[in-house]
Amino acid sequence: MDHLSSIFASKQPPENTIKRIEALEDLTQQLLDRLDGHDKLFGDLGDKSTLEALLHRVQSLEQGAEKTDQRVTGTEEDIEALKRMLESLGNMDSGNGG
């Protein structure tokens, strides 16, 4: 319970709540400052050409994933067919007294 009390500001004296709010505001400002530099690297996310480029990349990745899924499914089917063939060959050998 002491741990929970230390987490929730309402369970602490008012001066601790103010300190926590100030610390939160400071961390928020640091985060905003870090993100401000990324805007210059990645461009404005509201920019239509950037969004279109991202959409094109996602569509390409989805197509590649679909082809991979089809290849995996085909390979799994081939493996099952080979297992059945091996099983039938094993049954033929045991049936011949081999």
C-alpha cells in the first residue's frame, strides 16, 4: 500500500504533488524538444507526398508478405504430400515382408 501511495499524487503532501507536476512538465518539454529535431529529419507527416510514399511502402510490404505466405503454404503442402508418399512406401515395404 505504501508503494501505491507513493505513486498517486493525491496520497502525498501538496508540495510533493507540485514537485511531481513540475517534473512531469520538464520531461514533457524535453520530449517535445527531442521530437522537434525529428520533424526536420522525417518531414511534416501532414505532407501529402510523404503520406503517399509511406502508403506505397506499406502496400509493397503487404504484397511481399502475401507472396511469402503463398510460398510457405505451397511448401507446407509439398511437405505433407512427401510425408504421405513416404508413409505409403513404408507400408509397401512392410507388406512385402521387407
